[in-house]
Amino acid sequence: MPTAAAPIISSVQKLVLYETRARYFLVGSNNAETKYRVLKIDRTEPKDLVIIDDRHVYTQQEVRELLGRLDLGNRTKMGQKGSSGLFRAVSAFGVVGFVRFLEGYYIVLITKRRKMADIGGHAIYKVEDTNMIYIPNDSVRVTHPDEARYLRIFQNVDLSSNFYFSYSYDLSHSLQYNLTVLRMPLEMLKSEMTQNRQESFDIFEDEGLITQGGSGVFGICSEPYMKYVWNGELLDIIKSTVHRDWLLYIIHGFCGQSKLLIYGRPVYVTLIARRSSKFAGTRFLKRGANCEGDVANEVETEQILCDASVMSFTAGSYSSYVQVRGSVPLYWSQDISTMMPKPPITLDQADPFAHVAALHFDQMFQRFGSPIIILNLVKEREKRKHERILSEELVAAVTYLNQFLPPEHTIVYIPWDMAKYTKSKLCNVLDRLNVIAESVVKKTGFFVNRPDSYCSILRPDEKWNELGGCVIPTGRLQTGILRTNCVDCLDRTNTAQFMVGKCALAYQLYSLGLIDKPNLQFDTDAVRLFEELYEDHGDTLSLQYGGSQLVHRVKTYRKIAPWTQHSKDIMQTLSRYYSNAFSDADRQDSINLFLGVFHPTEGKPHLWELPTDFYLHHKNTMRLLPTRRSYTYWWTPEVIKHLPLPYDEVICAVNLKKLIVKKFHKYEEEIDIHNEFFRPYELSSFDDTFCLAMTSSARDFMPKTVGIDPSPFTVRKPDETGKSVLGNKSNREEAVLQRKTAASAPPPPSEEAVSSSSEDDSGTDREEEGSVSQRSTPVKMTDAGDSAKVTENVVQPMKELYGINLSDGLSEEDFSIYSRFVQLGQSQHKQDKNSQQPCSRCSDGVIKL
């Protein structure tokens, strides 16, 4: 009888695409190359996608024989030697999906990957490079003049920038969800496995399920949460025709992992950010919410803590805490045609019954449970009403919705004008945020997969007894969520989330018995490591949505930032403004095309001909919605019934249908995470070992002075914190810079698929042609003779806008960069594609903001 449950590991991790004139053959295998699957793709259809999956599992010998027969059968003349009929086109690590514009279909393959994190032995990879291959052959291809333009727009979504996947761990769900599924009662797993087998049409699905001696393991695979999947539309066309192992779901956002060494005991701190694919876009072009309750810039951030000395999900110690950021859930926007740094905020539609906010919070109740806590950081007092418009409308919406909810599940609203407190010399911003963080974590609790440690009984802490959440025999569950927002949900939001995460991290460490009190202080190795993770996280999300890195960081609000930070903040502000003014529209078109929001159709307006994409994201403008929710009972009844638990994690018939359950022998490769992680069949070296390359608190943060306390929870003095084995300050800054948009540590070398020499050359040419649209326009630097003239044109507007000049601490290097930025913006702005006329706002080489 099966005794445990484990995640199912995909059997398609290495792929090779073989080519003939009439077909493509995609051969996929597991890591050990002992099990193979084959897809046959027809190349004779000019506009249709014909894929055949025999759903049979081949051995290595069977695959070799199959490819040999295909080679012989596709030669020009039977028995001809030296002329192969089967060409090896490209090697890959996964299928991103299939896409069609106006001609035939393309297949998008992952050709290079890099390991970024490890959770319980389950590897998380970052997409490093992709290859886009046109499927129909030249003899049947029907050309279209606009096909190349759509291809360039699609490739503007840089898949090598912060897209992540895993073969065995569901990145679209939280750790709490994934481990809750594995803890389901065995009786339910048996019944669900029987039901799956009855409903399955795959005659080969039950191959190898007969176990020896009756002992085995249930393998569980859950449906992804499609809101955070970015290639769902690309895989939709093959979802019902191929085996699930071919479906590799990709998330977009951030993933970073660092190692906290506590007297030699390794503890992994992982930060995962999932960006929503619903109502996705760029800063000023996507604000507020759409008619379905999806908000702009919605990101779910999860911090995971695990004891790395034990790898197993069942025997190891794991803890996580989840929080969310997202735009204010109202119908609002900002008009960027005025070319102002802060365009006025406009409420687009009257919503007296808070219909869109109701849909949004109903989604949150279903995924996170209660309480929902809103931390609103926008300005409350302004000379000219700007951000306060959003606060007033949000308060009205929450007040209206709360009057119909049960009192114990009402939405908690916390307004706090962070900008006002920052300007005050009497108030400490982070101290106030710490008080808010303590109250929030006490209400929501956090997830941990083991009962309270014995040390909490020996040394009880009064704060521990006040902790909320749900206590179960096997640990604790987080119930409820903190939702943080400002206007952009970037700088202020990231600092607030860091403070809440720092508070939750203290409770997580305490729950695992690693510290004696649930408190963490600044200037310790642990907090500095966590702060660097959050800064990388904030920079990455800010680049994706706003076009620049963070302007204000944790050190800015601690008021310990160096004097050079002021000029860097100015440069980030200018970079963000330039991106919003000149490149956001193209980026928005690319996102709409990639996510399937817009489908090119013959005879209809092209994507670049649309005056706005409002109608694409608001479906109620094109057709009447079939049902309308009640103005008073605005929630889903089943969701409210199970609160404070999230409905998605409740064991019920609806959720059981989302699971695929199979029975395996305990040593089968599909559930053997030990072999998947250690790979005894491969030759490996310490230099390529990920756990040795990631950021370590002892190596990268602990001072190297003899006699220093090695504890990562010891407060360091300023002169101590500056010392590191990385060497001098410049070397450390360079190392940090290299990690900014990838992860918190320089990962091991990426794995690049090896292809045949003849086909690689053509594939490289295709990649280089497609990547032209992804690179920015080269900047022509001015020579020394022009620098004086540029400086004259820059000094005055810089003094007018920011009240600073060279004597105020702006270095000459930064000043010259600013000069080049102004000159570049001027030239770009004058070369408007539509009017071909200089902008009236530009004169004398200066963009007047």
C-alpha cells in the first residue's frame, strides 16, 4: 500500500528537434536519458498546426532505432550513403509554446537555462536564451508583408530577462499550497487516482504503475494557477493533444536565493516574485483595474526559509510568508500625452457600488483567505489634490464592501502617508513601518510545515502566543494577506514589503528554533543579506514596470545613504521618465501580443493601427457580460463559507479535480528527487555546484577580522560591515551590480544546448536577427569639443527642475551622463514617426519636463 506522496517530475527535460522536408520530430527525454517521448509536427500545412503525440514512453535503444528508420526513409534515394534524410536542427530544454501571426506557426524553444534556486531538491531555472523556428517549409509558405513586423514586436518581449520555470515544482502556487496538496489523506488520493484513470483517454498512462510488494508512492501534479503563468496562451493550442510532460509553464518576475550560515548550519532564504499576466503592461499605460477585477502591476512575493541540511519536503523544515502588491483597484488612469513627469490622475468611470473592487477582493479571499489587510501608502495631504483622489475613492469602496461582510472577515484598511513621514525630521519611517509589520504578521500568521519547536515551550515569547493564522497538528498556515500599494507600487511599496518581510523572517527563524526571540536588528549579516535580496527584487520589478531601477531604497529611508546616492536617484528618475515617454508604447504592444490579448487577423486592423488597447483589456466594452453580481452579496458563497482558510487549499471536490494522481514505485525516476538533485549518472565538479556559488552570509557579509562573532544575528559596527572577503569596496559594488537583474548571487555557468554545426549557424543568424529589436539604440557619445555646449544647455534646466548643480554633490561623470541623456531624448523626441516635426516642448537641446 502506498505510504507517501511526492511531486511528479517531468520526463521531458532535454529536447532535440530533428528536421525533414515534411516534418519536425521533437524528441524529449528525462535527465538520465532513460525515458523518451516523441512529438511529430507536420510541415506541409501552411497555416494549421498538426501535432501527433503517440504518448508512448521509449527506451534509448527504441529511440535510436526510430530515428534510424526515419533517416533511411527520408533520404533522396533509397540506400544512398553520405546524404542524411534527418537533420538535427536544435537542442533545447523545454517548449515555451506555439504562436501564429498572419502566416504559419512558430515553435519557441528554450536553448539555454541557468539554475537560480533550489527548494527541497527541486531546481528552479531562469530562461537564458530561446530560439524561434518557423514550422512550414518554404514550398508551402504563404508570405504576408506584415509578418516580419509582428515577429519583431513579439520578440521585443525578452524571454531571457527574468522568466523562470521548474520541471517538478509548481512556481505558480505558493509553498503552502504545494505542501498542503502533498499532505492530503491517502484515502482521498486513492479515490482521485481511480477517478483520473477512469477519465483518462491515454492507453499508455498506466505503464509501469504495478508496484513491487504493494509499497509505493503517490505522485501528485496540480494544475497551475494561470494568473501567474505567462506562456499559457502559447501552450493552449496543444494542451489537449499532448502529454502533460510537454507543457512547461513559465512565470515572470524575480527569483533569488542566498545562504544564511548559522554556526555552520545552512539555511536557504529564497525570494520569489510572480507577476500577474492579467492586465499586464507598463507604468502609465496600465493603471487601476479592468472589468474582471485584475489590477495593474500585481505581484505576489513569497519568501521561503528552509533548513538546507535536510532536503526532503516530508522530513525537512520549511516556512514561507506571502504578500502582494498591486495598483489601486479602481477605474483610473493618467494621460501621458501632456509630457509631464506626474500626469494628473483621472477617474475614468463612476463605480458607486465598488463592483471592480469587489471582484478583486473576492479573488484574494479565494486564494489567500482572511483577513485581507490593505496598506495604502499614497499621500493624504497635498496642496493640489493628486494622489489623495485614489485614497478617497479606495476608502469609500472598502467601507461599502465591509458593511455586507461578516464582522470577523472584514477588510482591514491601514492608510499611512509614507512621503509625509519621510520629510519629517522628528519621525523615523522604518520604526513606524516596523509597528505596522508586527500587527500585520500577528493577524495573518505564516506557514511552517512542522509543529512548534521545543525551544518555544522552554523559552516562551509573549509575541509568539499572540500570533494569528491557523495552527494545525503538522504546523501553521498563513491565513490572509497583506496588500501594499502606493501610486506606482515600486519604491515606497518595496520598502514597506521589506519591513514586513523582515518581521516575518524573524518569526520564521524562531519557529525553526534558530533564534531565541522573534526579533531581528539592522546591521546584522542576516538582515543585510535579506535587504540585498529585496533590493534586487525591487530593482527587477521596477525595471519591468517602470523602466528603471528603484529610486528610493531602504537606506534612503534609514537616512544612511551615501551622498552620491542623490545623483544616482536623479539618473534613475530621468531613466524612468525617458522609458515612459519613448518606449513604453512599444513594450505594451509586445506584451499584448505575447500574452494573446491581441490576435492578428486578416482583414482587421493591425496592432499598431489601434488608437488604444482599452477594449482589449476591458471585455465588457465589446459584449454584455452574461451575469452581474449582486451589489450586496458580492462574494462567492463557497469562498466565504471556508474562511479564514483560503478556498483554493480546502480539500473539496472542486479542488480535487485540479489534481493528477498516479501511483509509482518508490524508486521510480518520476518521483525520485534524490537522483534528480544529485544526478549520480553525471560527472560534476565543485565549481559548477550551485549551493557553493550562491551568496553566503559568512563569505560575503561577515567581516574577516579575527575574533569576530560568527553569528549572523550580531550587530556589526559601521567599520566592520565595510570589510568583506570580496575585497575592496569597488569590487563588492561590481559584484552586486552583476547580480541586480538575475539573482542575489552569481549563479554557475548556464547550460546551453548543443546542436549540430550545420544547423547551429543558421539558428544563430536567426537569433541575432530577432534580437535586433530587443536591444536599445546605440548612444553616440559627444566628444570633448561638444561637451561645453551641452553643459550650457543642461545647467539651467537642471537647476530649475532639481535645484542642484555641480557644487551640490553631483559628480562630473554623472553630470555628463545627464547631458548625454538630454541630448539623446531631444534627438529621439524630434524624430517622431508620425509628424516628422520637432516637438514644441524641445528647444536649445533641452527637453523641458
